[in-house]
Amino acid sequence: MKNIFEKVNIRKNVETLRTAMIKSGMENGLNHPITIKLSQNLDKLLNEYSLNFSN
């Protein structure tokens, strides 16, 4: 099991990516390559979080 510091770090990164994705979506549009890339990175991070910290 991963330690609590790694869990907190991933959660902070999730919030940072989520904020950046929302900002990009509002400024550039939802189909802009930057918004899409941020969304994909957020998905990967959420999957990592789920795999390591669910249960």
C-alpha cells in the first residue's frame, strides 16, 4: 500500500490538473488540443489514484 504522503501528493496534482483543464476549456474550448491533453493526463492520474488507494 502506498503511503499517505504519496496519496496527498496525487490528490494535489489531481486538483492542479483539474483547475488547468477547466481554465483551458474556458479559454480555448473543449476540443482544443491542450484541453484534451490535460483531460487525458487527469484521467491517467485518477486511474493511478484509484488503483493505489481504493479499498
